[in-house]
Amino acid sequence: MAITAAMVKELRDTTGAGMMDAKKALTENDGDMDAAVDWLRTKGLAKAAKKSGRTAAEGLVAVKVEGGKGVAVEVNSETDFVAKNAEFQTMVSDIADAAIKADDVEALKAADMGGKSVEATITDKIATIGENLSLRRMATLEGASVVSYVHNAAAPGMGKIGVLVALSGDNEAFGKQVAMHVAAVNPASLSEDDLDPALVEREKTVLTEQARESGKPDAVIEKMIVGRMKKFLGEVTLLGQSFVVNPDLTVEAAAKEAGVEIVGYTRLEVGEGIEKKEENFAEEVAAQLR
């Protein structure tokens, strides 16, 4: 019986198996869908479908730099145990290598990685590792030089927080200090120009209401708002923040002293923005054993 692309897709959707595994299952069973499902189950390749609904909020961020381009990718797992697994770490490292040539996360999912797409590789690993895994996001950065930093490193080039900093010139030591600053302080944007207007407006509204409660005249309130907004912008923008290495200088002033300009940065933290169930250590161990 001829195995069609539609049949392969149906089996993949049903079982979560990789494309080649689904095609082989149908071929081995002469196109019988139920038999193919059973065949995948006996091979341990149909587990992915049962795990795809579980929250994957742990995992690793990997960074990779080649020339003037850097990339950071976040690959999630259900537990921190898997993030420490050598097989998982190897896969994440290989995904970061593939990401250097990809434009966005969708292109990365389709990228070739050892004869399979990144997406198919992840699906296969779900079956072998036994947890829901996902490629959540990636970010790229370009500049005359790009410096990377990983916080809480689990292996070379990967950890819980990954940072890339792009500079106008070559000063790796300073770039590393800025990347560590970004990891620790987590600025909202590079400068005031890049700040989300909605965030600025919301802060201005809050500060205005606070000032009005003081009962001072409108002219005084207006001056108070200007001063407080200036302080706010200095606190949330990278260039305006006090440099953690030398708090007497802003990051922008420190860059000037270092003879470079910071032209961009990106920061990815594992699980950022994902609502996850809090589990104690005993529950995490029990989940892993299951």
C-alpha cells in the first residue's frame, strides 16, 4: 500500500512520533494506522503525545557566537533533572549550533540537525528522555563584536540565563562585564528610545497620582514628575543604570571609558513568563521516577 504524506501527518499528530519513525511504522504495517500506532508504542516512540500537554518550564539557555553574530536559544524540559542530563545538554548545544544559520525560531525548528529537523529531533528525545521538551524561543544579535555570558552554567555555553552583548568595537573583557550586569539587573531596554511606550506611560500615570496626593500645586507636581521620570529611566535602561562593576559610573559612561559603544543586548532566562506549578523536592523526584 502506498504511504502518503497525509497518512504520515495523521500518525504524527496522533502519536507525536518523528516523521521518519511514523513513515517507517506505516510501511512496516502496510498502512494500517492502528497497527502503526501499536508498533510505535512497542518501540517507545509514541510517548511524546502523552507528554505534550505537561508544562515544560525548566531547561537550559544556550549561547553561541560566530564572528559578529550571536544567538541564544531556550529549550525547555519539565524538571531540572533533565537540564543536568548529558543527552539533553548535547541536543541543546547542537540546536544552538544550528541556530547560527537560522533567521527565527520557526526556521530553526525546520533546520537540519544530523539528518533530521530540529523539531523531529526534539520529538524523538521526548520519547527517549520521558519528559515534555520544547524549543521555546531564540534571539540573535549582531555587531562589530558580540560577547556572550551564561549564568548558573550547567555545561559550557549553557545555563539558566544567557546574555549576548553587541559592541561597536573589540573589548571582550568589558563586554563580559556588561553581559554579567545584564544578567544580574535585567534592564527593560538599551535606552529610553527602545523603551516600551506603554511602560513609560503607565509609570508616568502612577507617579502623577502619587504626586497629586501630596497636595502640592500643579506647577510643583510637574517638576516632581520630570525628576522622578528621569530617575525611573535611569533605573530601567541599560545605558542609564549604575554599572555594577563601578556604581559611580553609568553603563554608558563606562562604555565610553572602555572605548566602545554598546549597540544592543539580549537576555533569555529559562522559564521566564511561564506559569508553572510549584513542586517540592520530593514531588520532583517522584515525578522523575514516574
